[in-house]
Amino acid sequence: MKLETTVPIYLQVGEEIKKAIVTGKVKPGEKLPSARELALKYTINPNTAARVYQHLEQEGIAMTKRGMGTYVIENQDLTDQIRIGMAQELVSHFVGNMKELGFSEAEIVKLIEEER
Amino acid sequence: MLESRSVSKSFFGKTVLKDVDLILEPGKIYALLGPNGSGKTTWMKLAASLLKPTSGEILYKEEPVGLASRKEIAYLPTDPFFYSWMTVQDVGRYYADFFEDFQPEAFEKLLSKMELPTNLKVRTLSSGMTAKLKIAATLARNAKVYLLDEPFNGIDLLARNQIMESIISSLNPEVTLVLSSHLVEEIESVIDTSIFMKDGLVAEVCNTEDLRTREGLSLTQKYRQIMQNRANLG
């Protein structure tokens, strides 16, 4: 994975983990790599890797069991929740950009329909 | 903790470092960034206690650096420092004689991870292999501070990744890592705190994730901003 240098790294790696959950590569309840392993996998700073997990905990996606590591929370609805959350972010980003270009909501909807 | 208190250094009347104030904490990776001649190497040599400051002082655990601190501060110089007749294995023995904290098993592990055969003669090594050997010998010390001067100079992409992995692995909550580089892109993703140096001065110190979060800037962009602004003002 190529990291964007202008976007916080903890967010980018967090997104990657969320994508892995959504696509079923990582299952609810599964143990995530240690911060050190994560740092090596993405060639990032170990403190940034630890921050990835803090961030995922705040978002209610992961939990740290003391002395055992970080796990994806065991909630079968989690995948859908993350999927919808990620979709909402993409849509709001897209709509924001389109409005900046001067498109109305109706025009945006029409363009999406034409795209299909 | 390593602390630089208004450290200045002159050579033959020419000032190469001026009033450098820094505090380096354990558990972090720092970068010294700046063009050639900005004072990075001089500061590292002062911290490694290979040079004496003209004024000011560098403190390690609240004592001025010197013979005692050298046991806990490992320094990787830019110039090669092995005899050409040595084999890779000899370099390990040579280091073990010099440094009490040298760990032969760690040295072997690092060499195998970086795929460097131990029976090769130093004189036959490519520049990338020499760089790996230098890194392995330095990181095999069980030091508390590692000062790595331009660890990626003249190294190909694959060797760079291997060296980077070794550097990341050697960080722990008790260890302070300092890398210097004039190639900012290469170290962008592994640095906690960047120290920008220009003409012997510390131009700015910043946390790299904060830089991306607050200013939406990459380290490379920030570097250009600082170096060019200053040049225009001067």
C-alpha cells in the first residue's frame, strides 16, 4: 500500500484495516497484529501504529485486552456499520466537491444515474 | 533523555552550529533534516562525544556527554570505518572488543535479515552491502541512544527497506533514535519529530503526524517551505 504523504498516516492505515474488515479479510473478534508488526508491515513509526489502534478503539471498531493485544470487536453488525460509515464519508466528500464545482443536488443525482 | 543546551561549534573561527537547543526523549524516532553543511553531522558528533562544543553543553541523563555516555550512545558515521581485510564476521568481533553492549547474536540476526553473508571480505562489498554492515554493527549494540548519520546514503530500494525495518525494530520505549538525512521522502513515514536545520541553526521542530493533521503538509513540502523561505529572507 502506498501511503499519501500529506494525510495523517494513522488515518490511512486505520482505513486499510476497516477495508479488511468490510471485505471479510479480517473477521469480527479476530486478533489484529501488534503495533510493532503493523509498523513493520507498513514501514511506519511504531508510535503511529499504536495511534492507529487508539483511533480504532475510539471509533468502537477495536478493543485492547490488557496483555493480550488488540482485537476487532465481536459484533456481527460491525461490518455493515463500517461499510455504511465509509460510504457516507465518500459520498459527503464527493457531494462537497461537486457543489464546489457548482452542481445542484438534482444535477448530481442525474450524473450518477447516467454513470450507471 | 538527551539535551542540547545552546550548543555552538566553530572550526577555525567558522561557526557551523549556533545555539542549538533540543530535548530528545526516549521512545521516539527523530530526524535531523537539512542540506549538506547545515550542521547535522557536527551535532551528532558532539552528542556522540567525538567533538567538544565551543560553548554550551550536551547532557545525557543530566550529565555532560563523555566517556560514560559513549557506553550508551551508539553513533553511525557516514564514512566507512572498517579495515578492508576484515570479513563481515571479523567486524562483529572488532565491535565486540570495543563495546561492552555489543550483542553478537543480534549482529548475526541483523545480518541474516538483511541477507548479508558473514564470510565476505569488507573490500569486496558493494556500497549497499557496506551500508548494511555498518547499520548491523551499530544496531547490534544494546544502546539507549542511536545516532545514525545518513543511513540511506547510496543505497538501493530493497536494501533501504531492509535497513528501515531494522531501524523500526530497534525502537522501544527506552530507546531514542536520531536519523539524519538530506533525502526527506525516504524517511517521511517513520519519523515522530523532525528537526529542521539550516546554516547551523535549528529552524523548526515539528511532529510529523501533527504536520499532516493540522497543516495538510508532507514533510517534504514543509522542508521546501522552510529551506526556501529562509533562503529568500537571507
